[in-house]
Amino acid sequence: MGKPALLDDGDGADTTASDLLAQAPCGFVSFREDGTIVYANATLGHLLGVDVHELVGQSFERILTVPARIFYQTHFFPLIKLHGRAEEIYFTLRAGSGAPVHVLANAARTEVSGAVRIDCVMLRIHERQKYEQELLHAKKAAEGANAAKMRFLSMVSHDLRTPLGAISGYADLMLLGVRGEVTDAQAQDLRRIKEVSYFLLGLLDDILTFARAEAGALTVSRENVTVDSVVARVEAIVAPQFETAGIAYAREPDRAGLSVCADPDRLQQILLNLLGNASKFTPSGGKVSVRWSVDGDRVRIAVTDTGRGIPAELLTQIFEPFVQVNREIDARKQKGMGLGLAISRELARAMQGDITVESVVGQGSTFTVSLPAA
Ligand code: ADP
């Protein structure tokens, strides 16, 4: 406190503290405990569109709207009396024209030579309200765009799904020889057509699930399921993949019959993704295992591989959508889009669980799904 700090900038201008206060970019008013205004700065006069000299001697309540007056008497004034200050109070002043002027006020009770004053600074919040409105509009527009994106994705995935089903269906018929004998080369091409259409169907599913998760529209059921049963279903799907890739597979349950509280289809989707990745990123001769055990009120299902591993600085990023360790190679050779882990983690979290990863480059990785024990 004490004297105001003022720098003499040597330009001969005779600036005083009261000049600065008069022109400060916020309204300032000082009044006695009985409400009589003893000082009002020019900025406040400007805010209210009145001559400040007219304000001096008037009651502070005169520059308030009726509701603000009630608020002043029941809250503002008692607060200052009790605590000596009031901060970040929304107030509505009444301009000379009668128009409301919204301000944010800080007030403090001061006592100089026995005279009590209430000093109050006021910042106009006209701009802030405008920004809030703009933010609200932007939020509504974003929500609208999100809903439109969801409709578009559902429509596209539906419209692509039907012809894709027909493509693989006709390929099946031709492979069965329904349209006549096919040569070995033709059969190989037909199998490729089927393989690619399955791959595209999988991508469509991923895009749709991801869009749902983004829109907060992901639904999961909660039931008691044994981990063995889900792992068995997943194994039946991935076993040929491991065999073709020359990877040894083992399941190592801590205890048979362990159950989790989860959506069995969603858990299957997560494990399919983790085992699919393990087979994609583990070279021939490597090993993949699935282990599960209880840890307090959780069951942890760990998928471990002896594959290429993931650099430490990318361990958190790979859970972000469209992130791949080696984008060029992974997207083309491993047929991925970088959505699998993002979806898996969303699904795990929707079931009150999570997925974590540990990895050493060149040695392998362990992805662990934790879920509530049943
Ligand atoms: P996708 O497999 O479709 O590329 P994911 O989200 O499932 O997408 O995985 C993201 C990336 O994380 C992969 O492209 C790969 O670079 C890396 N990754 C995932 N699992 C493994 C793993 N078991 N070993 C090594 N890298 C992995």
C-alpha cells in the first residue's frame, strides 16, 4: 500500500495517480457506508453514459437496476461488512438511458483516518457474454456436424456393406464351381477377392464403431462371462492366422473358470484385435500367449508376443486413432488403419476397464486388458 508507484517518464507530462484512476480501463466508484458516492471515475461515467460529476453525492443504489439493488442489500453489502471484501460479483448497473449494463465487480472496505469507504472496480462483461454466445453457437454447430457425420458414416457403411457382401457371395459361388469349372489361377484370384472384401468389411466395422465411440453412442452390455469361453471363440478365428505365419500359440490361464463382468462380443472384439496385432507384428518362429489372472477386484488378461516391439516414446500414442509405428509399412503391408487399439481401449473403458502396454523393441510386447471381476 502506501504511495502509488509512478515512474517519471521525463516527457514533461504531468500524470498523477488520480488521472490514471480516472481513465483506467474499468469503472471505479468509492462510496460511504450509507451509500453516498464520494468518487466515480470517468470510465464509469462513460459506461453509464452520464457525467461523473452528477454521480458524486448520489446514492450508489441509484446506479443499480431494481434486482441489483435487492442483491446489493441482501448479499453484496452484508458480504463486505462481514469479510471486508467481495470478489467476482455479477452486477447489473442502470445506465442514464435506463439500459442495463452488466459488470463483474470486486469491492473492498477501506478505512482512512477513521472514514470508512467501499471501493469498487467494475469490468463490463458485454464482450464476455458475446464470446459465450459464440462458443455456444460453435458447440451447437459442432454437435450438429457430429450428428451429420454419424448419419453419413452409418449410411456409407450400410451402402458399402451390401455390395461387398454380394461380391464375396458371388466369389464363393464361383469357387464352388456353380458357374462352371474354374482353373487354379482363377480360384486363387477369387480367394483374393474374398479376402479383400472381408478386409473391407472389417474396416467398415471399425470406422462405424469408432464414430459411435466419438459420438458417445457406444453401447455395451454388462454380464458375467467366463474368460475361457471368449478366448476359445477368439482362438478358433485366429488359429489359422498363427499357423500360416509360423507362430506358436499358448494359453496360460491362472485358474480355469475365471469370470469378468463385461460384454462378451466387445471383449471378443478387443482380444481379436490384440491377437491379430500380435500375429501381424511377430515374425515366423515367434511365440504368442494369452494369460489371465485375478488382481484384487479386477481380472487381467495379458496378450504377450515375442515380436518387433514398440519404441517407448510411442507407447501412449498407439492408442490414439490413426497412429501407427511405421505408417508406410504398417498401413500397406499389415493391412491396418491404426484404429484397432483406439477402439479397443474405448470399448474396455466403456466396460469400466482399461488397456495398458509394456514393450521392448526387438523383444516383444504385452498388452493387458483389465476388467471388473464378476
Ligand atoms: P492397426 O493394427 O490397424 O495399424 P492398431 O490401432 O491396432 O491399428 O495398432 C496401431 C499400431 O500399433 C500398429 O500399426 C503398430 O504399429 C503398433 N502395434 C500394435 N500392436 C503391436 C504389437 N503387438 N507389436 C508391435 N507393434 C504393435
